[in-house]
Amino acid sequence: MTRYVMAIDLRRCVGCQTCTAACKNANATPPGVQWRRVLDLETGEFPDVRRSFVPVACMHCDEPPCEEVCPTKATTKRPDGLVAIDYDTCIGCANCVMACPYEARSIVHDVKFAYGDKPIKSEEVRFDPARIAVSMKCTFCIDRIDLAAKTGQVPGRDPDVTPACVNSCISGAMAFGDLDDPDSKVSRLLAETQHFRMHEELGTGPGVYYIWDKK
Amino acid sequence: MSSTTNPQSVRKVPTYCYNCVAGPDFMNVKVVDGVATEIEPNFAAEDIHPARGRVCVKAYGLVQKTYNPHRVLQPMKRTNPKKGRKEDPGFVPISWDEALDLVSAKLTSVRAKGLVDDSGLPRVAATFGHGGTPGMYMGSLPAFLAAWGPIDYSFGSGQGVKCVHSEHLYGEFWHRGFTVAADTPLARYVISIGSNVEASGGPCAVTRHADARVRGYKRVQVEPHLSVTGACSAEWVPIRPKTDPAFMFALIHVLVCEQGLDKLDVAFLRDRSSSPYLVGPDGLYLRDAESGKPLLWDERSGRAVPFDTEGAVPAVAGHFRVEGAISIDADDARQQFDVAEGITAYTKLVEHMAKYTPEWAESICDVPAATIRRIANEYLENASIGETIEIDGQTLPLRPVAVTLGKSVNNGWGAFECCWARTLLATLVGALENPGGTLGTTVRLNRPHDNRLLSVKAGEDGFMAQYFNPTDKEHWVAKPTGRNIHRTLVPIVGNTAWSQALGPTQLAWMFQREVPSDWNMPLPTLPDVWFIYRTNPAISFWDTRTLVEEIAKFPFTVSFAYTLDETNWMADLLLPEATDLESLQMIKVGGTKFVEQFWEHRGVVLRQPAVEAQGDTRDFTWISTQLAKRTGLLEAYNNALNRGAGGGAPLKADGYDYSLDASKEHGVEEIWDAVCRASSASLSEGREVHDLEWFKEHGFYTVPMSKTEWYLSPTLEKQGLRYEMPYQERLLRIGRELGNRLHEHKMHWWDEQLSEYAALPEWHDVPGRWTQQIANAGGKPEDFPLWLLATKSMQYHTGGNASIALMREVAQNVRGHTGVIINAKTAKSLGISDGDRIEVRSHIGATYGDAVLAQGVRPDTLVILGQFDHWATPVAKDFGMPSLNTIAPMSMELTDATGSGSDIVRVAVRKVERKEAV
Amino acid sequence: MKAAKIRSGDRFSPHQQHNWDWRAASNFIAGGTGGGLLAFAAFASLWGTDVRALLVAGMALIGIGLTCVWFEIGKPWRALNVYRHLATSWMTREAAVAPFVFGSGVLALATGQSLFVLLTGIFGACFVYAQARILAADKGIPAWRHPRCMPLVAATGFAEGASLLAVAAPFVIPQVAGQIAVATAALVLLLLRVLLWRNYLRSLRSDGAPEGSLRALSAIDGQFLKYGNLLPAILLLVGVIGAPLASPALILAGLIAVASGWWFKYTLVRRAAYTQGFAIPHLPVRGRGPAGPAVKPGWGGA
């Protein structure tokens, strides 16, 4: 079996939003929609303060609550671990938005572009009306994963079939790959570090692991 | 996936991003049916680029930069002769022919009048933006500028106050470090004082520090607010602003007065520093009467001998009786000592630092003495003195500790002390320019720029040769040759290609308005023609409301323009260039470059048109060639290109000749094809020659380089040279000489700055200078109880990208990009809640923004990210963001001896109604 | 995702959901009451009450609710896709119940057959239950997914249904005993609603929830108890003991109880609907030193 997951090393992340921007580039998301972003989290009181950076996106859960509540089966859990949305089926009811404890999903009802009502060239060639008024979220760059099946490349190892955010990360905080493959980069990384998953107590089985210390 | 049509063609075009000085970095542009859609890393460079072929967040805005609907897409000329913020410039489109005719007519008339004016100042001035990066986008313009002759680069756009200015000057002086970094891949302990390297260090620094964190190095961030770098550090020390010298003096105190010489790197101090040099009763080196060479105490023979005496074993510490020595003061004034007490420079240091205890520093810095002492001791412990490492077959000392300094620590008053202390802290433990330690990265005042090791030449007194501006009576430049007077006022900045831009650039602006009463030099004039490119001083310098009025007085301003902005609002001519993704250029990469670009390769990389130039924008090389042709400088321009002025390598050298026919006009591709061939031939020593087509496909070409080239100390060792540390006899002397020259000309307006020339720096009330300046300007210091600092943002830092919508969107995820960071408790005491509109007022004006409440900032400090407060730049003018620049004064009192100022101002803050906030 | 003004904490603390507005809330408000009313109408029909008007009202309420939702969803012309996920989606199930409600309801009205009346009541009850489960399945909203939320939402639906029956009682149930029975039933359901409400709020506080949810719910607590439940309960008691003005008391009590139920549901679906936010069990080690403590910004109680 294959279970694609992401491992994010919080020790490395500097909150620069390169992944946020790379994702917006790669997925042509409209202004205000960020399929992934990095939280800038300050805790404590002066002078005993910490500031941490936590990238968040769709967790591609084992038991996706979005999939459970979706009335249309637009949201599906694939055998390789990806949670996908069929834009042509989705009715934009937002039930999945309410079900997701990771604020990963959004619905845009109006057509908007970076500089107002008119698209610039790069937006024009990539504008996809199918994504208006339906639920959308991080796909783990699903097209690239699917390409891997055709080319024999390995997601997480070969950039062409690895999510854009992972490719872009300048601090090397992100790794992607098959958790069921003990030799994959993520498996090895997770074996040698301490990590947690977000809101694990909710039983969603998120597919994103956050590394916080060595073992 | 997001394309709704089936693309006919998808290409990935290799190129580079060098929008900030921390570059260049490699990237690919994805082009779908001729339209750039995405920026991606260039993984072909993964093994040679320190950031593994990745670019930072700014680069991802380049697609929008290309298609930004607010771009200037054809040449424009001003129709409203009146210039001012309230005057609509009335730009109208014109043809390139008309535009080039206009500018070349102007230039030709200037040439006819003479290249310099009656005041001896160049009639043509140019201002380019951040850290030399515009050069990476201006094609062959440098060849035109070289062909032209004298050009005044005096008018800064933040140079000296937004960079790490003192580090540039003193860093090159002490260890050929124009910028200075930790040897992060080997470092175990880094004291980072205000250095926001995780925001401004680019992908290379971020990659290196992330690796170091995972490896387990400890970085202590000493800074008034919890920056991104502080966030990623093991410890945050919230120091009181501008008290860093006191903190560092106390660290030195712990090392030399509490731990003592035995714990330090005695061999390094003895052999690589001037620690053993004997200082006489007049504070100058005791010198050999005959040769004039500094003396040291030879423990073997038990007497004072010239520093370079073969076989001598120098005493590092002690007081010694010396007979028959002399000292040499300013203007070669010699004093003879029959008998004198010679104290080693090291012992002078120890005695000097005795008073600077951690307890003394505690009250100044608001940092507990125990913390300072612990940090000093951790630093010493981690230095692992005695340890070695083998790099490329060479055994070198391993000293994995470093001290790094950031903007505002590193410029303005107090910066000299900090640079000295930083270099000294490295020297004491042998970590200066050794593996793991504190390293310079590149040189700009010295040459050659791409290999700083080659800049090391033996100079006087056993030190490296320095190329100061003369201060002796015969050679001192009494009549300034540029409007910021760098050659006259700042000996250490020298007079090479970069020197002028590193002069006291705010003086150029200040003196346009008013010169000091005892000014006895020709009065500064305005340049006849001013070129600006990738710069917006009306936003990025200080006292910007007044600055705009100065800019409006410039008679003929030519802006190579991207959008209309606050500076080119006053321009007469806008010439739109084909920008990042649309034009052709080759630059050098690799070696060691600014910030943390430490490579194990060197080579060249091509920037190429990934897409067609938008509108009627033109490749900069075409514009440059046209300017050269129309001003009759074609031959000189081509010759400059042949010398290598366009970047890459000279077009002709031993073993190859791709030089251009100097008499002919050459096309853009032809010029860069020659550069491609020459560069590859030069790098491979003739083994490989690649043309433009090859580079268009492959993007870059590099050859390996040994990592040992990162470290300067082995070169000094090879040449038997010493670092000029700890005692600054030379600076003391030239400071006195400079004083003599100015006083001979009855000028005393630079006297306060002359106080900075000291052999061993003393603490002076650095923060007090800011309150004093308010009082002197007629204000009440108590009305401005808080500090306002500016800090950098990776998303915006020098990107010229304020009008990129994507950047605005993603930057909002990072704290501070929505307004003014204020301590939550302070805010509460002032009745300010998160998101409230607030006024931040200094004694010269006010700026407005939304309050961003935080715990990670000192209660006495406010912080503004980046520089905004735009009123003309599209998109940015609607941000409602504040800027320190609007309310920071340009002041002689706040200018240090290098001519720089610090990015900090005293302010008051209050909540205002939203409508007031304009 | 509306581009509202961003404050520092908004990026990681729970924030009020913006996707379901008054239209979605209306479905829970009207649909729940309608379903509850159908159930109690069916119940009342067992005693021979003419419930036709009540059936019409119940179906109308459900219809209004569903219409509101139809206006809210992004792709209304694909609305029928809602029926594709009966296996797990309570939204599908809610939608699936609706035709049965209307089918049996229309048959009941047309034929007068008590079987259809009863079926309509049962389907109405199912509709209420399905709605409660929709909210319970939304893990992203801690105030909804709390195990004590679902019974409360169901209870208020039935309490509102019983209360509407109380409003109708003076018109459709001539016998005093019948009116007293209705008043008693409504009283019991109000009591149940109050108990579940207090229980829910207490548990939410003790288990921890987004501060915004606690704030919004606490803000209505006092008035909801006093005016939303106690006052109608007293009025219903007046009805139960058969005092003079019993009929007006029943009508007034019913209207107040329904209104307060709607007020609660609007609060729950809109104002108290805060997202989960983000929590970090271990702040990362930065080079050297200890990891930071667990943080869960924007959460209160517990």
C-alpha cells in the first residue's frame, strides 16, 4: 500500500511564506485563498516569549471528517492517502468546511483577480471556472502525484512529482513521501525524530507530521 | 491542473533572482503558451547552490511583476514643468526615438559644458538601489557609465542607514569582510546582535541556519524585539535599543578580565593580531627609531624588537621598559623616548576593559549581569580552543563560535564600537576568519570583488595594505569630488568603484538644503542629469517628506521605470526596461558573496527572456547601446564591454578572444553571446566554450572551488600578516590628521565625528544622542518616551515589490505586516487595542498604522516592518502602512564618523480615529 | 473566506465561521421547528385532533429552511447531488428524509389517513434528528461536535414543535384536558431543553472550547433561561392548572419558547460557531534547549 504524507520540521521553519507563495503560483488560487499558509504563533509573556512558525494545510486525514459529511461524494479519500475533491460534483454546501478542524477548505463565490476584476495574463490562461462556488483545498499537488504513476518517478524524491510547497521550502523543513515505504525520506525522518500530528485527539488521523525535536 | 485549456507548449526557463543582496539564487520560470505562470526552484543547481537551487518568497512575485497592469509600458515624458507631491507630472507616452533623443541631447550638452561643474562636482549623477543588485538587472549599462566618465553616486536611497554600513567599512579594514557572517555550517554558538538573518539572509542563510539548528547549534538573539531570527533562536535577550556596545564590552570584560589570557587563543593573539605591539605613554606604538616599525617584546632575547624580527617570541601581555624608541603621530610628528614604558596592546585592552563589568552593563542594557556573564562564558567554552579540522587536506583551527551584527547595531553611533568588539571577540578566541568562526564574505571597497583572498597584500606595520583616502596635508582632497564628500571626510571608505555609494549619503541630501556655517568648500550643486534605477529614495531614505522636496528640485531626472513611484513622480523622463523575466544578462555566481553566500563553486548564470517584453519595454542592453551611440560614446562603450564591464569575464584574455568590434553597434544577443563564450572559456581555462544558446538551455556554468577559500586567516598566515586588533593606533592617527586638515580649513562641523577615532573605544551614552538631538532641535525629549525601530521583511526586503499583490497577501501572514508592533502591556496602558489605528509621532512628524499587539517586544520599543507610507506607487499607496522613514530626521548630530546613521527614532504614540490616519 | 480585517491572533486562534450565514441558520431554525411540530402534530392526531393545519405549517417551515439553504449553496443547480452519500453524510440523510416528509404529508392531507399523518410525524422527527447529527458531525466547530450539543439541538427542535402545538392548541384542541396535556408535554420538553442546555454549557466550559464560543453562549445563558424557558414554563403552568386566561397563556408561552429556541439556534450556528483553531503540543526546539510547552491559543474553559 501507499500512504502519502508530509513531514514538517518545525525546528527549521522560519515562517517565510515561500511555500504559501509557491502554492499560490502552482495552483493559481484566487486572492485571499491560501491552500496552505504558515502560522506565526507567539506564546508567553514578555520577556519569556516564544514565536513559532507552523505551516498548515489540508492534512489528508486517514478518517477525513470532510469526506464523511460530504453529501455529494465530491470529496473522496484515495487509496494512496490523498483527499480529493471533484469540482464538478461539489455543490458548495460548505458542510466539509465546517467539518474540517484544520481550516483547510474554502469556497469562493465571486470571481476575483490579483489586480481587480480583470485577470492578468498569467491568471487568464489558468482561470478555472469549475473552482468557483465549490469547496477547494490543498490537493498535495495531485496532478504531480498522478504523473508519478505514469512516469515511474517517486513523489518526495523527484521534484516533478513532489508538491510545490515541498519543492520551494528554503529551510528544508518539508518532506513528502510514502509512509508505508520504510526507506522513503519521510519514513526515515520520522523514525529519527519526535513528532506530533495536529489535533490528534479528534481521531482524524492527519497525514501531516510535525517534527519538534530529535529522538 | 488549473489550466482550463490544453496548453500547446510548456517550457521551463532557467534564470536567476538577485532582487536582494543575499542572492543570486537560481530558479526556473514555467511558461505556458508563451505566458509565465509559475516560478520554481532550479533543481539542476541543487548540488552547486548553497540553497539547493531554491529562491525565496519574493521571487514568486515575479510573474505578477511581469504582468502587473500598473507597469509603465512605454517611454513617457513629463508635461507639467512644476514638480512636487501635489503636482500631477502629466506624463505622456512618447516613442523610444523621441525619448532617447531627449536624453542624449541633454547628455551631449552636458559633455559640451564639461563633465564636472564649477564646484568640481560631476554634472551627471546616478542612484541605484540596494547593495549593487540593480547592476544584476541593468544589462550593459555599467559599460555606458564607464564610458561616460565621472558620475556622482552620492545621493543615497538608504545607503548608510539601511545597510550594515560600519560593518562594510570596518569589516573590510579589519578582515576583508564587506559583510560578516558566522561560519554557520560549523558554528556551535552564535551571538546574533540584531542580525535578522532569517528574514534578510536569503535562501542560503536560511538553509544553513536550519541545518545548524537541527545539528544543535545555539544561537542567542540579542535584540529589542523578537524578530523572525529571534523566534528561530535558542534564546532571546531583549536588550535596550542602541546599548549593544555596552553589552559587548561586558562580554569582552568577562573574557579578558575574568577568564584571562590563559583561557584565550594565545597563539592566535601572539601571531595573528597586534596584541604584542608595545604602546607607549602617548598612546601610540613604540617604534624602532631607525625603521619606524612597531616594537614588540621578545621573550627570547628579553628586549623590544621590531615586530618582524626573525625568531622573536612576542610577549602578549605585560609592561616592559623600552629604550630609544620613537612614536609617530599624525602628520608624521615623531617623538623620541629615551626610556619609556611599553605596554602590550593586549594589556592595554585588559586595563581598558576593567571598568566594563557585566554589572556595569546591566543598568545600561537592561540585561541581567548573570545573563551577560553566562553568554560570555558559553561563548568561550564553545570556542573549543585547540581543536582543529581538516578541510580539503588542510588542517585548520576549528573555532565554532561567532558574533554577528545587524542593521541599526551596525550603523550610526555605537556601530564602530560594536564592529570593533565583534572582531575582537573573534580574535580573542582565534575564531576570526577560521573554520566555525566569524568570517567576512566578500570585498567591495577592495579588489578583486570575486576573491577576497587575493585582496590581501602586505602593508605597513605588519598589517594588510589599506587604501584609505589620504589625510596628509599634500594629498587630502580639500575640494570634494562628489556631493557626499566621501573622499574628504571618510578616509576608511577609500576611493574605488563602490566607495562613493558608501560615503555619507545623507549628507548629500542635507547639504543641498543647508551647509554648516563654517563650510569652507565649494557649495554643493545639483546635478544637471540624474539617473535613477530600482530605487525609491522618496520612500527608502529618511525625513522623506523633506527629501521629496529636494528631489523635486533636480532639473532633469531620468528614471528607468517599472511603475510610477514617489521618486519618479518628479522625473522628466520614464524609460521602461524589460524587467526580470524579459531580458538578457549574465552575472557571476559562487565563490563567497554577500551575507551567507558561501559556495563550493564559482561560475556564471544567465538571466534570459522567459517571455516577450511587455508593451514597448526594452532590454537594458539595447537602451545602453543606444545611449552610447547617440552620445558618441560607442567606441568607449564597446571597449568597456571588452574589458568585462558587462559582467562575466573580459571578452579577451590569454587563450581566448571574443572581443567586440569597438567601432560597431552590436545587438543584445551578440553582446551576451560574447560574454557567455568568454566567461565559460575563462572559468574552464579554455577547456570549454559555451555560447548563448547553450546557456539558454543550461542556465549556468560553474567550476569547483575549495572551501578553504572561505577563510582568510590561512592567507594572512602565509603572508606573515596580522589583524589590526585590538589596538587602533592607525585609526587614531588618521583621525587626528583629518582633524588637522579640517581645522586648517577652519571647519569644525565634523568635530564630534572625529571623536570616534579612538585606539580603544570608550562607552559613550549612545542612546542619549537621540534624546539630545530632540532637545537641540527645540523639542522636549520627555514627549517622545518610546523607541521606534525598523526591521526587515523577507517578503519585501529590497524587492521593489510593493505593488505586487501576491506579496501583500502572503506577507500578511507574518506578524507586523499589518501595522506597528507594540508591546501589549504598553498598548493597554495607552488604551490601545489590537488593530486600533495609531499615530506614531517623532519631533519631525507623524506616521500612521494599525496597532499590532505583541509580547515579543520591549515595553519601551515599537517596531515597523519594511518601509511603506507610499502615496504614488500603485497598490502600495492603499496599504495604510506606516514607515519609520517618514519621521526619522536626517541630522548631523546623529551621523557617525563613517557617515552613517542608525534606523531608529524617539517617538510618542496615541490612538487616533481612523479618518485622522492619512 | 472573506478578506476581513486581520488581527494578529486571527491567524491561529479560533475564529467565527463565515461560510454558513443566516440562510444556513434558517434551515436549522425553521426546519427543526417544523420537524418537531410534525412529530407533535402526529402525536396529537392520535387523540383525534385535526392536525391538517399543523402539517401544513410544519412542512412549510421545513420547506422554508431548505429553500434558504438552496440559496446559500454555491451550485444550486446541482442540488440533487446532495443525495449521493447516504452511507455517512447526515446532510444527505436530512435531504433524503425531506421527500418522505413532504410525500407522506401531502398524502396525509389528501387522504386524511392517520397512517400518513403518523408517518409524517416520524419523518419530521427524523428530520430534526438528522439536523442535530449534521452539526455533531462537523468536527471543525468544537461547540457543535461536543457530545452534549446533539441532544440539545434535537431537544430544542421538539420543544419548539411542542410549543407551536401549544400555540395552536386553543384553536385545534377544544378539550381542556387536551390543552393541559399539550401544555404538560411542552413543559416537560422545555424542562428537558433547559437541563440539556445547562448540561451542555457546563460541559463545554469544563471540557474546554474556543473562547468565542463560550462567550457567545454565555452571553445568552441568563436571558435564555429566564425569558426563553422560565417565563414560558410559568405560562404553561398557568395552562396546566387550567386557570383563567389559560388559552392566551398557552399561545404566549408557545411563541416565546419557539422564539427562544430560534434565538439559541441562531447563536449556535452563527455567533458561537468558532473554528477549532490550532494547537501545538510541543513548541519546537530551536537549536539547543528545551522544547516549549503545549499551546492552544484562543481556547477557554477546561
